[in-house]
Amino acid sequence: MAAIGAQDIRKRIGRFRVLIMGRANAGKTTILQKVCNTTDQPEIYNAKGDKVDAAIVESSLGRGNHDITNEMVFRSNPVFVFHDSCGFEAGTDKEFESMKNFISERAHATKLEDRIHAIWYCIPMDEHSRTFQRSEEKFFLECDTGNAPVIAVFTKFDALRAVAYGDIKKQLQGVSAEERSKRIAQRVEELFANTRVLEKLRKSENRARYKSYVRLQYMNKQDTNCDTLLESTTLALDNEELRLCLVSTQQSNLELCIKCAVTILVDRAHQLFGLLLFDCGAYQYKIARWFPHLQVRQRLIQSDDSLVMMLTDGITAGKIGIYEARTGWTALMPCCYSPVDSGM
């Protein structure tokens, strides 16, 4: 049976395109590897689609040259495509203008598949006293990001914990482990607030479209992930097709599918209809679209306890087959199932 909604949208849009920004050593490569579930380095392609030798790219970076139009793709998940702004933060005005023009052109591209769909701006917290530097200020103030949401990614957030502990070390003597953890967490929040970085991101005169922020920590550990970043990005997108594309592109976060389906669609139904009844079957289909690897089964329970089963096609939402259909009242019991587990 055909896959539901999200996969078809992904085929039409192509790939989900992200521009990742930030200073050197901000942890950008680690983030991309976590998102794509790999430890491998990305393959790099130029604007013509030709593969570029990584050694040549490294050599260019060493000379202060970088082509932001190059695409980075990981074999583990080639449906993500990344661009790296590496170079402008410590570069010349010419490099800044080149980056600025690239963002403006891609943010306003006519075709959805050619656009930058989201921007991840990485700000490392291991130098929290220098969190928002001139490069960040200039980007948010001058760069027109169009409809592409900017997610501020505070990387190495665990570095604040060490600073917090050093600040209140004497006050922690003799307190319980629970109280110690609570006080350190409180001091971390104070340190973060003292940077005033959120105020700077939210300035009304900024042209960059800041939407939300996430904190990433202990990313050097194997059991960490970027689920919060994917969730924040999905919910920041205004275009539902792009949301579906991102949900189907990421491969590991079932919870994200659930949250999008319930939060976006069911809440919308309540807003439109309040307590009134709505078409349950239609909304079942709309919810199921967020699960690209699932199919929908509807059970209709008859008054005489016989079972009517309808399989719903993910493309047309039409009835494929009806079994033991009889007259009488019915109760709709929608559920999703895996094609593998269904035995059908």
C-alpha cells in the first residue's frame, strides 16, 4: 500500500535544506552528525552537483576562502542537505556580503526545493562572557532571512555548569546532593540570563527571523541527540509541507511525529470547531500523514458485534475494502499500524 502524505511531499520538495552558522569550534559538525545518526564526515558537492575533494575544501579554508554554495551531505541520511557559513565570522566585509547575498537569494527562491528552509545559528557557551560577538550582532541586524526561521543553538551549554559550580562551591559544603544540584542549576540560569543574549536576539530592529532557541550539552557523549533541535525547527516552520518534509527526513524521533500530529492538527480542530463534532475519519488521515512509515486502519464496530474493517489509502483516503458489512449503528475506532506487523 502507498506511503502516507509525508513521503510524497518529500519527493516533491526534494531535500530539507539547512544553513548552519557559527564560529569555528562551535560544535557544528558534531550537530550535523548527530542529526544524521553518523560519525562519518560529510560528502561535499559544488553548485553544479560535482563532488569536491574534502582536502581541497580544507586547503581553501586554510587560505581564508570558503564557498557557502557548497552542499554537505551525509550518506546515512542524504535527504538532509547542509550549507556552512564558515569564514564570514572572522572574515572580510566581502565575505560577509557574499554570505548575506546567498541567504537573501535562497530565502526568497521561487521554488521551494531551492530555498533555505531553516537556519541554525550556533553560539558556544564555553566563553559565556563573549556569547554575542560582533559577527552575531551583524548577522541578526542585517541579514534578511525571509521565511526561513532562525534557531539559535547554544552549544557546549554544559560549560556553564562548571562555571556555576566554581562560583558557589563554598556555599555547597554540607548540603545534600539534591540541593547541590538544584543550586548549581539555578546559578546556571543566572549566568545564562546575565549574558542578555535572548534580548539581543529579539531586538525589533533585527532583520533575521529569530524564532526560538535550544540548548545542547554533552554532545561529545554517544547517548546524546539533537531531538530538541529537530522539534524546535519543525514547530518554527510556517509551511506545513516543509514540516512534513522535515518530519519524514529525520529518521529517529517518533515522538516528533506524534507531537506534530497531535499539537498541530487536533488543536486546530478544537480551534475551528470547539466542542462540535468533526469528521473523525478526515482528521485521522491528516494525523496519519505525519507518520510516513505507517498506514491507517479504521475499525467500525456494529451493533450486533460484527466487525467492519476499512483500510484507508494514504493518498486518497478512499475505502479499499469492507468486510462483514451489515446495517446498524457504528463506532469508529481509528488506529495506525505498521505494514510489517499487520500481516496484510
